[in-house]
Amino acid sequence: MVRPALLTAMLGYTFVVLGLLVDIGRSWAIWKPMLYWNPTSVLFEVAMCVMFYLNVLYLEFLPIVVARFKGRVALPGPLAVLNAPVDGLLRLADAVLPKIMWIFIIAGVVLSCMHQSSLGSLMLIAPTKLHPLWYTPLLPLLFLTSAIAVGYPMVVFEATLATTSLGLDSEMEVLTPLTRITIFLLGTYLALKIGDMVVRGTYVYLLDGTAQTNAFIVEVLLGVIVPWLMLLSPTVRQSRRALFIACCLIVGGVLVNRINVFVVGYRPPISEANYFPAIGEILVTVGLIATLMFIYRFLVTVLPVLNQPKQEVSA
Amino acid sequence: MGLNRRDFFKWLTVAGSAVAGSGRSAHAWQSRAPADPLGCLVDLTRCIGCRKCEEACNRVNHLPAPDQRFEDLTVLDRKRRPDERAYTVVNRYTSGLIDERDQLVPTFVKLQCMHCQDPACASACIVGALSKKENGAVFYDVSKCIGCRYCMVACPFEIPAYEYHDPITPRVMKCTFCYERVQSEGKLPGCAEICPVEALTFGRRDDLLKEAHRRIQGNPGRYIDHVYGEKEVGGTSWMYISGVPFEKLGFNTLPETPMPRLAETIQHSLFSYLWSPIVLFGMLGGVMWASKDKGDRGGNGKPGGER
């Protein structure tokens, strides 16, 4: 269960960085935050965390590569002269990494906590532009708790897709217990979200019928409350299909939350221009995700990531 | 490795909320505004909408030629915003007031970067390409910029524009307060120098504030009692006085709190000296160490071992 999640994270973050590379206007200058620090900038902290976290993820993933290729390095053609040095590096990694891996495991958790919360802090600089339903000093905590809550549902989502697509065991005996923890984690997020709305009195907007308000209702109702109630039922937790639906709703709910905070709820009062992604932007995003899925599928066939496939045994 | 990871996520919420709520009292937020900045006072009751300031700005900043000549006042028929080709624009508003010949009385509003005392853009900029200078200018250093446009998200006046048409070296474009002219050459900003009716007064911000209030007090019938930019977002170097309420002239109503305050307070109380990551790292290390004894670590590095 860990390795597919790790692969998802590694590829996900790699493609986030690739996406950002396209997104920023001066792509060739992407290294500059390493040199010019602005400690007051939330974005600077996010950038540093993503940079370190990506490297941590690569290091965490390295043992899987080592396990597959150690002693079996066979590069094609003239590259074959590099076989021995590459194998040496893999052996070195195999000897050193298990001893220090705990550092990177903890660092991975710390870095993701830091930058998930900071992603929430990004909009705190714009109190006059973000709709009050989302603008709250709790934004960093809401981002952190929702990111934690979406973890296991994402594993279920991805494991269900991968095991179905590759014809493997469904792993329900692992997935079902995981989602019991999600009831608590998602419940925490829901309580914070509702509590924040009640304390700040922003429920007054709920029935005003604007696009922002409706998006908020969809986000909380379909993305949090409904799947949370679904997970409370043991029948749902044990049904592969129902569990998959609940987890899709949770993943979708967090996705919609992020879109709401950064796009739907973001309404600069003067330049009323409503942003909607251009076709090019959508195509680039879809292309990146498609490439990610292709590489995921490629890697799980080459590296020991999923359960040992039955086909491999019979082959 | 899998075992430990799973343990961590059990603890994550505990740890996360401990960090977020650990209530380490935040250092009181400190403004980094310069003590004695320069500024510019715009008297909207004097402006005649001649667009000379736009022309001078275009000239001294070597901006691209406009689509319509600066003498062409039909440009005023529609509302414009400063953009990547014009650091400043003048718009015409009518409040419904008519003069003795039944003509609508116009009010002209010049727009440009307000040069905030505590600029949100400078706080937000990932590389510090935007900075508040001692003389009051919010300065843009293109050599640091990575083109992320977070400054545009941050700016409450929605001023920074961007050269979207340039795929390789796009710049963020906004009024420079003629930093070089003022600082090195001892001149006035292009717009303030050329204004034929003294609608623009350039000087020390403190002096300008006194002058603004003197004009308002001296002629309460001509002015509304509000200096826009005195208190908005903690104060701005550019300030306006007017005879028509500002909300009728396209000015947005803004809080008196400096924009960066909340984000910086949260950010600094969580991350000063990186104390929270270090504490979290220590806590998780403790959890891992404690769970090491009861769990087996045999699965480490072996394929499929952690399942």
C-alpha cells in the first residue's frame, strides 16, 4: 500500500513542478528563489518546501529502483560501459539508505505539513479579493487538515483504479480499515470548516444564490458531508464500489475546495474580469495529467510497486 | 518503512493541531514602512483631464506609443486601467451634478501604483523583486523576477500589469514613482512635473497630509472630509482629495490594516527560527523511536515487505 502512494506522490509533485515551470512567465528563472530569499513571502516558503520535498520523495522512492536493478544493470549499446558505475551507485544507495531513511521519512511528513498549510496561507495576503466564505485566518489549518484527510481516500482511489486496470487483487482487506481513520480525519476538517463558518457568521451568504455560494455548498455538501456520512456505514466501507464512490467524492471535494479558494472565490473588486482557464491552459493541464498516468502505468510494470502481479508468476 | 509511515499518519492530526494551536504568542507585527517617505497628493477638484501626465509618463519611462494620441480626449469615454503599456491613466466620472449650462460636471481620476507604506506585493513577492524604498517608491527589480504574478494577486489596488505577450522575458509593469529621476537626478516624477493645473503635488508625505487637511478645512464645501490613502491599507504614498465621495469614483473601500499583517503574523509565529518544523520533526522522531521496539523492521528495503 505504501509504494503506490509513494509513486503517486513522487509523480504528482514532479508534475506540479513541471506545471509550475510552464505557469511562471520566466521559466528559465525558476532557480532564483534559491538565491533571492524573501522570508515574508508565503510563496517562498511553499517553493522551498516543494523543492526539498520533491528530493525527499525521490530518495524515498530510490530503494524500489535499487531493488529492481541492483546487480541487473544492463544499459543499451555504448552506454554499457556505465553498467558498473551505475550498479556501484545502486549498491552504495542500498547500503546507506536504509540506515538514514528515517530522516527522510520524517522530513517528508514535516515538509508536507508545512507546505500544505502554507498553500492555505497563500490567499491571506488578499483579504479584499477572496470571498468571505473562504477567507479566514484558519485557511492554513483547513488546508492542512483537508490534505491529511484526503490521504487515505486518495490511496483507495488510486489503488482501486490500478488494481482494476491491471487485473490485480482488490486489496479491500487493507483499504477498509484505512477508511475508519478517515472518518475521524475528515470529521475534524468538517468540524473546523463548519465551526469557522459559524464563528465568523458567514452562513449569511449561504442562500444568496451566487456562483461562489453555490460552489461552496457543493464543496462542503458533496465533497465532505455526503462521503463522511457514507463512510459511517460499515456496508459502504466493505463494498468496493461504494467505498470507491465515497473516496472519489472526498478527493473531488478537496479538489473543488482548492479550485474554489484560488479561482471561484477569487473576485478582485475592480477588474471584475472573471477568470476562466484558456483552452491552451486546460490542454496543458490535461496533457500533464495524462502523461503522469502513462508514466505511472509504465513504472508499475517495470518496478516492484504493486502486489506481485499474478501474470508475472505464470510467465 | 511502511509500518512507520502508517504510524505517522495516525499521529499527524495530533501533531498538526499541536503545531497550529500551540499558541506561542506571536511577536507583534512590525511595519517596515519608511519613516519619512516622499509622496504625491492628487487634488481631484483641480484635475481637468488633459492627459498630459499620461504623455509625460509614457515619455520618461520609454513606454510604447499609445494606440490613440494623448491629445485625443475621446479616450476618456470609456474606463481604463493602468496596463503593461501605460503606468498611469486618467478616467472621467460624472456624479450627476450639472453646471449652470446644464452640462454634467466631470471628475477626472488619475490612476497609478499607490506605493503603499506596507506593500502587499513586496511582502508576497517570492524573490523580493518588489521592495519599498526609503524614498517611498515601491521598486521592481526585473533581474530577480520569475514571473509568478503573485504580486498581482496580492495588490489590493489591482495595479501590477504583466507582459503576457512576451513568452521569454515578460515583465511586471507598474508605476515606478520615477525612482531613478527622483533619487539620482533630483527631479520630480514625470507626471507631477508636467501637470499644468497643480493637481499633483509632490513632496514629503507628512507635509502632503498637512496640506491635504489644510485644503479640506479651508474649503469644506469644495471637499469631502477624507484623504484617500492616509489610512487605507495602512497608508499609501499617493493620496487623493476629492469633492465627490471616493466610492463613486471607482476607488474601492479598503481596511486600515496593512494587507501583509495577517499573513506575515501567521507565517512568522509558525516559522520563525523554523521552530515548528523542528518540534514536529522531534515529535515524529520520538514516535518512530517508540514504535521501533514493538514493530519489526525486517521489511525495510525488501520488495513487498511492508505490506
